[in-house]
Amino acid sequence: MDGNYKIFNDLSNVGSRSIKVLYVSLILTFVSTVLNIFYTYKTNESAKNNFYLLDNGQKLAAVRIKDHKRAVDILCEGHIANFHELFFALEPDLRHIKRNIEGKALYMADHSVQRLYNRLIDQNYYEDISKSGYSIEIEKDSILVDYSEYPFPFRFFGKQRILKSGNAEYRNMITKGYLVETSSTPNNLNGLKIIKFDVLYNQDL
């Protein structure tokens, strides 16, 4: 009889231990899940606050910006400045011009820029620059973006610095357009696109 009680006691102890193991496993699983969710959330939040500094469309470094409005400012103004640098800063080298415009700038804008590019090709603008031996640099004065409406209207104010035989001539430049959000691609890292682009003013100083 005592042997039977011992068997029942052993079974009871095994069952008790199994329940304890089950509870501990459930608690560990719950804690692990909560920690994973928290870590994933923090990682996503950290990624949202990482914005890339760009130079001629090339990604240089990630910087943390917690102010979302400031991040949008940097992203939009950087996109506009990079586009103008790629499209309007020219060297007397047709390959270099095509690489910057066709390989980079045209991906940052819509068909309005493609039309402008085609028009300048028809006018032999780039051929003349390549034969003349002078280069053109872009100097940004200011960029105004209106974030109160969407697409974001913008204006670019700057100068073209034309270097001829060691001498510099300047042309004022004012352009306008709109910015829309789009998907980020290897050719357009910012995930922004310029639409309805137009050159308002481009005259000698």
C-alpha cells in the first residue's frame, strides 16, 4: 500500500514540475517577445531619424535628425541643390555632361526637365560648350520651398559662374518647380521628384 502511495506521490511531483517548467517557458517566451517588439520599434524609430547627406546624388553619410520638419527641409533643399548642380554645372566634356544629366539629373525630375534637355540639345548648347573649352559652375543664393501645400512649390535663386580663359562671367538664374514624394531608387536616393520645372530668368549680370 505504501508503495502505491509513493508512485502517486512521484507522479504528482512530476506533474507539478512539468507545470512549473511550462509556466517558466511561457513567461520567458512572453518576455522575449516583448523585448523583440521593443527592440524592433526602437530600431525603426532610429532609422526614421537617419537622413543621408548627399553630394551630386552620391550618399556620403547618415546623420541623425530628430526634428522631422528640419529633416524634410534638408532633404528637399538638398534634392533641389543637387539637381541644379548636376543639370546646370557643365564642363567642356560631352561624356561628363551626359553622365551627370542623363545618368543622374533626369532621374530626379519629370518630363519637363527632359523637354528642356532636348531643347538645349537641338540648339547645340552642349556641343558649343564642349568646343568652347569653358566651364560653368552653379552658385546657390537661396532655395525657397512652400510646405503649406502639396506638391511643394519651390524657387531656386542662384548664379552661373562661367569660366573663360581664366576670367569669370556671371549670369543670374531663377528657376521654379514643384516637389513630389516618390519611391527611393538607386538613381534617386532622396525619394523626391521635381515636376513642372521651368527656368524663369537667366541673364548676364
